[in-house]
Amino acid sequence: MTNTQIEVSILGQPYRLACSPETEGALREAVARVDAEMNKVRNASNVRGTDRIAVMAALSLASELLKLQDSVRHGEAFPAEEIRRTMHSMNEQLGAVIAQYEVQ
């Protein structure tokens, strides 16, 4: 698997990151989420200094993740990506069965 270099910006700072072509979209989404959270912290508070903003944003994102994990454990939220994978697999299996009967 070949890694590529991508250029991104978080809180106005450029970063060069390595990723596989398959994960580039997800990485860019993560960068956008982190950048948005850091900008939200900077604009909504008197926290200054990139390191402090990063810590506050990380705490906010971690809190969101923990709430989501807790709601999944209690059956209040559905793991959408797992559902998509399962549906895709089921569609492939159904397609194979249908193709079998079409040939006959």
C-alpha cells in the first residue's frame, strides 16, 4: 500500500500528513472536524494559545465520543457504518443468489 502526502490546515497552521489513498477522505473529514472544534473553542472562549485550544477541543471531542459510545451500549444509537457494511454484504449475497437463478 502506497502512502501519499496531503496538505491540510488546522487553526490556520499547515500540516503535511501521510495516508493511504483509501483513507484520505476519512482523514480529511477528521481534519475538518478537529479544525471546526478548535475554531469553536477559540471563538467561544478566552482560551489563548494553540496548545490550550487543542486540549480543550480534544476534551470536547472525547466527551462527544464517550456519550456516543454510552448511547450505543444502551441501544440508544445505531452504529451507522456497521449497518452500512452489513447491508452492503447482504445486498451482495442477494445479488449472487438472484444471479444464480437468472442463469438457470
